[in-house]
Amino acid sequence: MFTLIIGGSASGKSEYAECLMTRGGVYIATMRPWDDECLARIAKHQKMRAKKGFTTVECYTGLDKVEIPAGWDVLIEDIGNLTANELFGGAGDGTADAVTAGVKRLVRRGGHIVAVSNEVFSGGADYGTETVKYMRILGRINRNLASIADNVCEIVCGVPIYRKGGEG
């Protein structure tokens, strides 16, 4: 089973994703520790998942090369970071295909796969060319993943709203 969880910044999507992972599993961490802000967010997420039975695998690029035993549950946290890493230091213009292929490979391995992603189109500010490119690629990835997902859940103010499938 594959569940895509999407929502805005600080919407509660990570907490909800972890609740779906009742047996723990593999936590694929995608945030590079660039600065103090990143380190603080990483520490927050480590604290959230402590004692939940996760094995953490750091993967900044190349999701399609991550080795996970067949049938294991996997939480990918998150697709937005992975997209930025691939776009600006990995697959470049092939980012959408690379990220989509990596998730598809994990889905084929079985288990419950949960991917957390960002809804980035609700802002409304003017963005630079590189940011617009990132947003468009992430939007394409989100559509790709939603098309293969069994469940698509949007988190709004901590409330899960299923857009496809249902809680399971």
C-alpha cells in the first residue's frame, strides 16, 4: 500500500504520517543539515520519532538506490527536500523522473510506503525563476505520486482529509 500525505508548512503532516506507521519501519530522512535551522528541524523530527521503532536511513539524492528489505514499511520524509536536493545537486532537469522512479521502486518492494510532501502553491508571493522551477517540478512529482498512490491525504490544520482512498 502506498499513501501520499501532502500539506502546507507546519500543517501536521509529519506527525500524521508517523501515526500511520504503527509498526515503525524505515524512516528515509532527506533533509541535508545545511545550517542551524536545518539542524533544529532534524532534531525536532528525531525527537518525534524516538521510541517508535524506526531505523533511519539518510538519503539526500538517489532514492532509487536505497536498499530496503522487501516487505518493510517505509516513511519518506520528505519529497520536497528530496526534490530540492536532486534539482540543485543531483539529477538536475531529470529530477521529477528520478524522484518518481525512486518512490515507485520502494512501492514495488512491498510494505506500507508513506511519502510526505509539501503543498507549495498556496503562497501567492512573487518568486524567482529557480523557485518557480522547483515548485513546478514538485507539483509534477506530487501528481505522479498521487496517480500511483492507494491513498492521498491532505493535512489541513492537523486534520486529515482523504482525497483518494481512505485511512487504512
